[in-house]
Amino acid sequence: MSTPNRVYIARLAGVAVFDPNGDQVGRVRDAVARIRATQRPPEVVGLVAEMPMRRRIFLSINRITSIEADAVVLGTGTLNLRRFEKRPNELLVLQELLDRRVQIDPGGQPGAVVDVAMECSRGGEWSLTRVAVREHTRRLTRRGHLQQVDWDRVRGLSGIGENRGTANLLAVLEDMRPADLANALQDLPDARRNEVAAALDDERLADVLSELPEHDQVEILAALDRGRAADVLEEMDPDDAADLLNELSPPEQDMLLDLMEPNEADPVRQLLKYSSGTAGSVMTSEPVILPPDATVAEALARIREEQLSPAVAAQVFVTRAPMTTPTGRYLGMAHFQRLLREPPADLLGGVVVNDIDPLRPATPLPEITRRMAMYDLVAMPVVDRSNRLLGAVTVDDVLDHSLPRDWRDRDAESAPGGPVVLDGTDE
């Protein structure tokens, strides 16, 4: 194996995994170590990699030919695609050891684990041999000294599974996309998951909740105090907040809506009035809306805003005042590709397309899907009987509500016949 003799595992989190042909197959999420009956340090038996479609699989350490700072390379293109499940005598190094309170011998100096190193013996066996521990200090203005010590000098590494802090685990997870972080949270024990979720800021937690299965959303929200839960709901897109509140009882819905700011709660209340499976229930009430006298340049600047999702930013809806839903009379929409082809100083009123009938709030999901496919659209307007724009249904809304209800759940298999296995042998 062409790799450094000592590898610190937290630095591997998120590193790309490649097959022998140079094709990326996933990213490293953790290392798996086997606890021994003797006093010897745990043996590292492999890595956990996350592949497309959020499947986490086990990669045997024996099938890895190279571990570098920016790449892990496999010696085979044949993978066992069974979903990874931890065995009773195994531990996930990052999930279970980071931020663990320990003491360093001799002297019993207290500290917290910030990283763990694995080393390869001459016989090719990898073990957890070194621990990076940051000492605790009573001085608030001084950061504790970082020590790298042998595994057997650290007390408190046994008893995996007890409650620990979350700071270092959050540091490992902070660069993940919301969907990947949601995926990682599903692998944690419920108490640990709720602890990590509560430590996220409101905006980050709102993004992550939108990527979780409904039952996980409800459990995390229930673990928060009611004021914090309302703050998080305010940060969610109104349609996502309405979907989450639909999982709660009417009294709980009313209590949380009353705690939200009125201008944030009102769009959610409107969405909750529509029947499930209709355009009104799946639409976003905050599409990009501009008046007809706005310029193409202004429209392009608006859709560049970072907080907009790609589906929402793909088109601009043009209406009469007011510009918030329900708007004045709906005039049409302009796709960003059309905007890119027009002179920046031209007015939107001259470039809008209005030859496709808008949706009504009661339009059922199958009809929405058919019409979006027919016209190759990524979004469609939803208007009321007075032709006022109420919102827009985007392609991600359609996909989210067309897939099986449990499609986000890590425990649900991605295919009716179970996971696809290219190599049925055990690792």
C-alpha cells in the first residue's frame, strides 16, 4: 500500500474514493475499528464510504492501495454494495470517539479527543495507535495544549456509546451539503442525533431538516424547546415548513405558528389550507417575482442570489404589483436562458412567455407532472381565479412528492429487490 505509515482519521472525512480506473465511487465518512479482547489497541478493518444515492458501504482496508491527503484509491473496481451496518464488536472512530472526555496518564490530565491516528504494522495490520487530545484549561481566554499520545496512555476510551460533546463532530460535518449532513445524522443514535442537530444554527438546521424523513424531522423538532422550534421553522422555505407541520397534530401546529413571526407564519398558514397532493400543497409561495418594467439585468442579478435553489432561480415570474404572493395580475414568466440572450437594458414585459396555461391550486400532482414533462419546464406558476400569482411548483417539489414517502429514509432500500451487490463475498 502506497500511503503514509500514520494517518489521522478526521483528516480523511470527505476525501474522495477512486477505483483503479480513476473514477470516483464515493467519499470517506468514517473508519471502522474492531475492539479486541486483549489490551491491544483496536484494529482498523476498513473505511465507511458514502456513494451516490446516499448509500454507505464498507471498504475493507485490504482493498485500499493508497491513502493520501486528497484521495483514497482502491485496488479493485468490484464493490460490495450492501448497506454498511456496524457489528457489536466494532466502533466508528469519528462518530464515537471525537470530543470524548478522557484523561492522559501519568497524572490524569483531563482533555478531549480531537483526532485519532491509525498506523500500519510491518505485517500490514492497521491499528488505532495515537490519540490527539486537547487539554482542558480553567482559563477561558486560553486554549488547552494539544498533545499526541499513545493509545494506551489515554484513559476513558472504553465504554463506547456514552454521551459526549459535539464540537469536534460538528467540525467534521460542517463542510457537508445539507443532504449529506442529514444522511450522516441518520446514522447516529437518536440521542446523539438530537444533540448534534440542536448544536446547529437555525439556518443550517432548517436546511438539514428539509432533507430528512418526516419521522426524523418530527423527533428532532420535538427535542427542541418550542421557541427554538419556531425559529427553525421561520428559516425553512414555507412549503417545507408546511410539510413538516402537517406531520403534527392541529394543536401543535397552532402553537408553533403562534410563536412564529406573523410575516413568516402567514404564508405557511395559507399552504396548510390546501389539500394534499395538489399544486397548492406542494408549491413554494416565494418564487422570484418582478414587475414588467424591471430590466433583464435586474432579473439576472436577482436570480444570482445565493439563497435561491437552482429550481427556483431558473425562471422569473412577472406580475403587476404587489410583488408578494398573492400578487397582482400574473403576466407571464421568463426562463434564465431567455434572459441571457436578451440585451440587459430590455424590459421584462417584452420578453415574458404567457402561452402556457398556469396551474390552479387544486390541480392534482399527476396532471402537474404531465404538463411539466410535456413543456420541458422546471417550474410552473399557480394562480387563483383572479389570475393572481399564488406561488410556483418546481421540479424538485414534484419529485419529492412523487417518490415513495420513505425515499429519504436510510433504512429503506433503494430498489424493491434490495441492494445491488456486485461482489457477494464478505469483506
